[in-house]
Amino acid sequence: MSKTIIVVSSMDEWCDYAHSDLVVDFEEYLKRYQERDQALQLINLAGSYDYLGKGYYCTLLAEARGHKVLPSLETLGGFNQPSEFRGFAGFPFISARGRRTRKIEEGEVEIFVVFGMTADSRFEAYAKNLFNLMNFPLLKVRLKKQGDRRWLIDTVLPVSLPELAPVEQDFFVEALERYHHRIWYRQRSRKGNSFDLAMLHNPEEEFPPSNRRALQQFISLAKKLDMHVELITADDFRRLAEFDALFIRETTAVNHHTYSFAREAQRLGLEVIDDPASILRCTNKVYLHDLLVKNGIPAPQTRVLSRGTVTPEMLEGMTYPVVLKIPDGSFSRGISRADTPAEASRMLDELFKASHLVLAQQYLYTEFDWRIGILNHEPLFACRYYMAAGHWQIYSHTGKHAQPGEAEALPLRLVPTAVLKLAQRAGDLIGNGLYGVDIKQVGTECFVIEVNDNPNIDYGVEDAIIGDELYRSIINEFLRRLWKGRRG
């Protein structure tokens, strides 16, 4: 696993703090940590972040050596091009509960931000958001009030250790311990061969890819395999450098933080499931349809409709019923079934408000869809997902609360060979990650409906046949990749 060090301009700047072998000066870092294969994380407190300054060179060399570093070179690039940060100045302060902060009488406030934390409890969420935008370890931020509850950034300046007042030094020590005590504790107490896996989830998600019991199964079984798993949320974006791998257990989308997490993790050199390319390929049904057709994968007949080009004659020429889909819908949302041209016209008016393109797909009735889980090109599990009671989809959104249909896990040996082979062919087009391939079987014919990144792994459902082996297989895939990367 990675070792974490703090780099300061000179050791004289650390004389007010407790001695630690994890603190080195800039010159020592230059000479001692030159090898790219050293698994190293840096907190760059060398100051002089201006272009070609000491702090700038520290981050520049860290990224060149393959080390993970705060602040990143991307952040320093923005700092040295001030106009880039002007766009950040207008976002309103949102409290942790999603509401704007209570009224504050001052018209101007300065806050001290350390790793996204501040001693001023009124601005805790603001400090965290700011750290996600520009990951300087230490910041002084001046805010000016606009209206009763809206705050705008006036100035943002990184600060160095010698600039801290005594009360700020105390808060720095407290925040540093909170931010990195977990890493340092593990480095002292755990075996050197272990790895750290971040599992991104959203505790508030209505239909998460894994229920709570499944998440706990991943954690407990990974521990037996000498891997430490920590549940993280969207607030932990800047902590990704602390981990060796990222496993996304939150519904993904391209215009969503899950995609940002995947991209950042890949940039940092982490092993990632779901990787950014898989998210891009799976979450857009227009792309996926073209990919399947181009590669000769059987799929329902589909026509791509463009806003402003659909004519009554075109609608009259379709075969009904027809399924209308926005490209990035999930869990049966953004999908409608039209039984007549008039219904199709009305539904398209609504769907085109959300997307410039809509898919019109042949309606194939089946009692259930096959879901074949694929991991690194091999079948992992099989389920039958039945249509919701009295509905034509797996999820029914007609009532106050969405209702899913029943699910039934089956041994892979009982799945028709044609279904398994088709699922593998479709999964191979996406990549070597974890996928859920949905297939409709109509008589002797099989059709791929879609390939899902981030497939459901729920305790009591997908694991009903193979039990703990499902979780172990996924953890072992991460370990296989990590050991392969370590050995080069």
C-alpha cells in the first residue's frame, strides 16, 4: 500500500510540531524519492506554489514520479491562471442538509480551510466544496455576502506553515490528524502487502446497486483476503489518492459525480470498477445500440428519433406497441410504451424535453429478462428478473413508490448456452470490468436489451446460489489487478 509523507520547505518550519519520520524537507524529497515504482502519497506544504516556485516543483516532480500529491498539478495550473478560478466564485453556500446557511450578520468573513475543514461550523460544507474544487492543503478564503444567505468568494489564497497564527497551528494539527490519522495508523499496524479499496455508495439512494447487507459482505470477506475496504460518499472525492482501488456501488451516469470519481481514480493510477470507458459505453443507449448492431449482436429493432424531425407519417409507419427510451434512463425510468401513434406523439413530446435523441425500440414481451453477470469476460452469476406485477417492465413507477418485480438466481449450468454465449459477446465489447447483460429470450431467439455497468449485487438476490463466492470473486479480481500492477 502507499506510504504518506509531508514535504515542507525546510525542517525549521516543522519545529513547532511533533517530530515524525513522515515529514521531510523539499531537498530530501528531491534526492530520496526518485523512483517511479515507489507507492507514495505526498502532502505538499513546501509553499511557493507560484509557477516555478519550490511548491510548484514539488508537485510537478511528484506527478512525474507517479506519486499522488496534494495539491495536484491541475490545481496549481489553475492557481497560476487566476481567470480559471473566477468561474468558481459564484456557487452558493449549501449546508450539509441541502439548505442554504442560516442568516449571518457579517457582510464579510475570512475562513481558514485545512483539508476541506474549518473551525467555523457555519461554513463546514462550504469549506468541503471548496477543497473539492482546489485541493490546496491550507487555504485562507475571504467571503462576501450577496443578499441574505448567498456568499461569494472574494479571494482564495494558499498559505504556508510559517504564516499560521498559534490558534491556526492548533487547528492545523487537529485537522491533519483527522484527515490522515487513518492512513498513518494503517501504515503502522497492518501488513505491507495489504491494499485499500474505496467503495463509493450513496446511503440515500432509492435503488442502490448493492443493499447494505451486500456492502457489509464485501467489507468482511475482503478483510479475510487482506484487503481493507472503506465505504466513501460523494464528499470524499479528494481522498481518492489514499486508496489503491475504487469500486463504484452507486448508480452511474456521465453527468454525475460517479463518472468524475472514475476518471479521477483512473488518473491517479487506481484500479477502477466501473472504469470511465465502461460508464460511457453502457449508460448511453444510442451508443450501445450502434455498438451492438455494428458487431452483429442480436438486439430488438431500434430506430433513433431526433427532436424536431418526427412526422405523423413516421409515427404511423411504426409497429406497435413500441418502447420509447431516453438514452440514459435507468431502473425503468425514462422509458415508455406507446400502443398507438397518438400515444407515441404525446410521449415523445415529454421525452424530447429531456434528450435531443430518443430510441424507438421493438416491443418484445417476455415473462422475465435474463441478467447475466460478467466479470473480466467470464460469466459470474445468472438471474431471472421478472416483470413487476401487472406491469410490462421490471420496475413499476405507476404508484406512489416504485415496485420491482421478483428476482430468481439460477446456477450457470441451468442457463441456456445461447444466453451465456451472447452475454459474453456483448460484455466483451464493453471491456474487462463487471457488467450485467440483460437478454430477452423469445422462443429460440435471444436479444440483448442492454449491457449495464454497475450491475446489482444484492444480498439475498444475485448471491442466492453461489453465496460468498460472488463477493470473493470480485475482491479477488481487484487483488489480481493490483498484484499485477505491483509486479509490473
